[in-house]
Amino acid sequence: MKISLNHFDKAFENRVRLQVMSVLLANERYDFNSLKELLNVTDGNLASHLKALEKEAYIVVNKSFVGRKPNTQYTASEKGRDAFKKHLEALENLIKQQKQ
């Protein structure tokens, strides 16, 4: 049986990007430091994956200051939510096909 990979999104092939989108779909927003701690990744690693998701317009970045400290918040865009849900559906379909 040939498996169609048309609905898999390359943006979510990486573990960190998959985790970031999972967190952002489960929460309204998340800040950089909290994501870094939760996912146990370095600043540079997280920043590069967030940049990749931002480039696809899958996340929205909001930079502000809390007192004198910079604070960067991330939210999933509507486009990102839709793409991630389609990706998850494709994974579920793949699993179902393997069980047959």
C-alpha cells in the first residue's frame, strides 16, 4: 500500500517545532524563557526553530518590556493552527493505515 505524504508539513518534522506548536495550541501564548525551560533547549536552538515557524507565518511574535526586561511572547497564528491540525490528522491517518 502506498502512503500519501501530501498533508505532512515539513515545518513540523523537527521535534522542537512540533513541541512548540503543541504548547501554543494548548496555551493562548507562551514566552521565550518558559518555552526554553519547558522544552529543555538552548537559546540558540529555540530561536532558530521559532524563526522557522515565524517565516512560515505559523506563529505570531509580540515583543514588549516588563519593567526594564525584554519579554517575547509567542502565539499560534490561525494559519499555524490549521497547518498543525492537518499535520496531526495526516499522522493519525498514517497510523490507521499501518494497523490495517
